[in-house]
Amino acid sequence: MSILEEAPPMTEAIMARGVARAFGSVKAVQNATLSVQAGKVTALIGPNGCGKTTLMLMLAGLLKPDAGEIRVAGADPRTDSAAVRAAIGWMPDQLGSWDNLTCLQTLTLVGRAYRIPQAEARAKGLALLHRVHLDEFADRPTRVLSRGQKQRLSLARALVNDPSVLLLDEPANGLDPRSRVELREFVREIAAEGAAVLVSSHVLAELDEMVDDAVFMSKGSTLGDDAAAMVAHARTRYRVWALDEVKLREALTGGNVPFEEAEGGVIVSIADQTEAAYALAWLVGQGVQVHRFGPAGSALEQTYMAMDEERR
Amino acid sequence: MTATDTAPFPPTPTPATKVPPRKGNPWRPTFGGVWLVTRVELLRRRPSVKGYIFYGLLLAAILALGILVAVVAGDDMTSTPLELVLVLVLGAGMLIGPSLSATSINGDSGEGVLAPLQMTHLTAGDLAVGKLLASWFVSFAVLVTTAPFLLYAYSRSGWHWHELLTVLGVIMAVVLVSTAIGLAWSAIAARAVASVSLAHLTTGFFLIGTLVIFAFTMPLVSETVTNGQRYIDWERLTPEQSEALDEAYMTGDFSQLDAESYVCVEDTWDMSVAHTERTAWMVLVNPVVVIGEVSPIVSTETYEEDGRAAPGLFAMMHQMVSSARIGPTEFDLESSSYDECAELVRWAEAGTQTWDDSEWEDQWAEQQEEQANYPRAPWLGLAVQAVLFVGSMAIVIRRLRVPYRTLRTGTRVA
């Protein structure tokens, strides 16, 4: 991935503003605005049917938006969708593979479709299969792959053209826990190599550790700064469990610290790590027997839930 | 994606060359792209063991049919076996080609293997033409399968080799067109069931529908010809007259008959004669007729001197089509009259029953010969095929171009 060496530094790999798309009377995407930086992983989060896949299709240059501006790797999909598609690696949410072809054949033929010479395309196919740990399946037909393996083949296929922008639509679906951890590292690495990654997922706990930015979508619209503020707020929430809860509450009330009730403990707002260390010391100093102390779950999940609450 | 704590991550493969930038027209097919798509499609359809067994059985059936015909047939030249094989190749091609192509776009889209290819440097034309050729090659395989029998049948058909090549070329072209129509339906319809049925319906329309419409439109172009006839009024005969007439018919001896004394009645009857020359173009659009119209002309009179077999299926078809194209002759349109009384007088004078059919027979033979030698007319049918082909491929390429403006209703991009 030599994009950084050869092209002038470009931080906004994907830019979308006011994008809308309707299918007949169904407004799949109403107003989507987002930007994805090169070298960063951005999450696209939202409930089922909120328009994530449609938005990704428009970014990939497969679907024409009804309105709005899109730039991918500096190109406009409306006028130069071929350049957009060439810059993109797209892993669709639907897993399709040519049943009768082997994994290596699949990747080689996709490489050929990108006009990579035969020998090179084959070498690249082998390297990618190695990278996604499907070496042993190189000469076996893709129909024998399990769902998770197909998922990985699909990821390898998205990387055949050394994309500078990677769109991953629900990549963690159907993966076992080990594969999820691997996927997370894989995605981080691709970003470290300079690609911009946009990843949509429901598995929020996974995303929490994977992404630099998050874009929330609801009912076809992206939630801009509000959601970002909510994520920032969620990151300040710490959960405290004590052996004697009454004593914990008394200490907090006595110290004039605002708190909210949560199952098994209380939630307090803490700005950063230093403050957290100080707070814990203070609580212990008050004689509260704290047995657990830590961030109150996934920030993304909390934001998602809060957003979902509003939706209802 | 190695586990963190075990092996270090393998180095990223560094590409020797970057992906070349995409140039040129977004839809025009390229040689390399078409070949790649065809290869992918053929690799995907590589027959399984069952497929090879089926293929073997088919081959065996064709060979058996060939041997059967060779044994049953005499030593005479005959073009029928050749024509049977040609019809078989056409029929199989028109069934197989559209069946395969009609699932090729909506099926792929449903399986999620179409969009990843559309993301690459392949153009819409590459995908369209590649898929078309891949489906068509299967029909071509049928032709190759029948080759042994085809050669045998050809050797005794009295056809010239260039005639055979022309007909084979036209058959494969017609199959290609119906394959393209199937592909177009596949690009339009969301479900494979719908596109396959529509593809076969379209083929069926051209094969059978054209003939049905031709038949149904005959009354619209018919004119009525009134024929007169005179015959003996049996009810007003005296018993003696009746007996004498019976006697004469039984014995064939008309000399004793007093023909003049019989009472005659006159009557007219209407006959409709269709001006098929006005509607014959409907038949010419039929692909099978197109095949017949490119096959050699076989004279009904001089085929032996010409070194040909007696007129076979295609020659007969050409005769029928020519008859439709020529339409009714003056003779057909002219009122004819039959006069039993006059015949009776003639027979009474001659003393016996005589028939003067030579004029009829000559006319019939002349008409046959005229029809058989009538110039061939494949051009209208070929033009229609060309229009269908171009139209279908235009639809397919339009529907394969990304970004999609509209989707097939009820489908997703994939």
C-alpha cells in the first residue's frame, strides 16, 4: 500500500455531504454526512435498516445518490465512478463466492479483472490467502468454506487491488471470537498502512477497540456532533461496585459527588485517567470497600442504546 | 490474523506493480475482459460427475439415433438425417442457451457474485458479452457432440459443404440471439423463475407464435371466390332414369344413357382464398423458416440430374413458405365450375367415363416446381434476429452499468 508515498498526503479519503437515496417511496438514506480520514478506522453504526449498506453502496460507486456530494480518494463517483471503484476495496454484507472455483482461482481471477498480470495476480492471491489464514484452502473449492472462512475470503478479495479506501459491511458477522480478534488486528493494520477504513457493524464491543471515529446513523440520517458528544460523554462514565453499597452512597453524597444508580453499583462521571486514579484513592480513603471500578461498558454501545431510546 | 501471542504477523505482500488506472469507455467490451468473464463463467459451470454422465448419455443417444437411421435408410441419397441433426442442434441450442443465460445476471446478483466483479476494471460490456459467450459455448458443445453423425448424414445428403457451413452458421447465430434474449430477461427480471420462463416464452413466440398468428390472420386477408356448379337433381328423377344412371355408374357403360333428359339444378358455393402473400412475412420471421430459407434449393423435377437427394424437410418447408409468399394464383382466384350434367353428356357421347386431368396435373407439377425454385428469402428473418440481438445486448449493458440508477424491483445490489 504505497498510497502515502506516491500521492500527496490526503487526509480525507471519504467525504460525503447531504447524501440521499430513495428506492421508490422508501427513503433509505435521507441525509448522510461523514468524513473518513486516511489511516484511520471509522465505524458506521446504526440499527438494522437505517441505511448503512445503501450508504456504503453509494460510497463504493455502485449506486447513484439522488442528492448530495461524495468524494472518494478525490474522485466524484458521479463523474468518475471507475476511479472511485478502483480505489476502493469493498467487502459486501452478502457473502458470495464462485462455488466451483478454488480460493486461489477466485483471487487470481479477481486480480486479472483488475488487469494485474497472471503470474502477479496468482502470487498476490497466495499472499492474501496466507494473510487471512486460508492457505490450506488455496486449492479447494470455495463451496467447502464455512461462513467465517468465506468472510475472510471476501476480505482478501477486497484487498486484491491494494485499495486506499476499504469499505467493510458487517465484517464481523458470523465470525468466531478468535476470528473477531484477528479481524480487529487486521483492520488496524490496514489502517496503519495508510488506508482509510469504514466499517459497519452491530458488534459494538468489537468496534470500541477497533475504531478511531464513529458515525451514527438512524432512520437514514447520520447523527453528527450530537452523537459525537454522546460518545465523549459515555467515555467519562465509570461504574463503581462496593461490598457495602449504602456506605458507597453515603460517601458520594457526603463528598457532593453526583451519581446515578446502576445495577450492582453506581455510575459516576470521571474526566480522564488521572481523575479516575484520584477518585478511586479517595473512595478507598473514605473507607468504602470497592471491589470493582472501571468504564461503564462500551461507549459506543451506550451511545447506541441512548440513540435507540430516542428512536422509540 | 494470527493470534496475537503466537506468530508475528506475516509481512504485507508488496505489489510489484500498482493496479493500472482504469481507462477508456465504461461500457465497451474489451477482448481481455470478455475472455476473462467467459473463463470465469465456464469454470463455474464445469460439469460435475453427474454432468459428464448426462453428457455421455446424450452423446450415446445421438450416436444411437445416427446408427439407427443409417441402418434403416437405404443406399439412396437422402437429406432427411442431416436435416434431423440440424433441427436437433437448433432445438437443443434454443433450449439450453436461454436457460443458462436467463439465470446468469439475476442469479449472480442473488448469490452476491455480480457486484464484486462490477467493482473491478471490467466494463459492463465485458460482463455482458462474456456471459453471453459462456452460455453460447454450451450450445456449441452440443453441435460438436453431434459432429460424427452430422458428417455421416452430410456425406449422403447431396448438400455442398459450403451450404452446410452456411446453415450451421445461421443455426449458431439464431441460438446466439435467443441466448442474448435470455440474458436480457435475466437483466430485467428480479427472479430467475420469471426470466427463464420469459426467455422460453420469447423463443416459443418466434417458433410457434409466428405460425399461429399467421394462421389466425388468414381470414383477414381472404377474399371470397364464388364457384358455380350444376348437378343432377336426383329427387326429380323418374325411377327409370335413376335406375339407368345407377346402372351406368356401376358398369361404366354410359352409351345407353339419355343424358339430355336429366334435370339439372344450378347452385353456387363460396370459397375463401387467403392472400398469404400479404402475411407471409410473419412466417419469414420464424427462426426455423430462416434456417430453411438458407438451406439449398432442391428442384422437384431435376434433383437427380443436379446430384441432390429428393426434396427433404427443409426443401418441403421452403416450398410451403414459397407457396405462402406467392399467394393464390390466378387459377385459384378464378371461379371454377363443375357441371355434372355436361360431364354426363360427354360420357354418353364417348360411351364411357373419361377424366381429363392432365391439365390439372401439369398445373400442379408446375406450381410445385415454381415453389421449390422460388428465390430464398432469409433476409427479413435475419434482420429481425439482428435487431433482437442488438436490442437485447443494449438492454443488458445498460442494466449492468454501475453506479446503478435503478435496481430491479425487489432486489439488492450484490
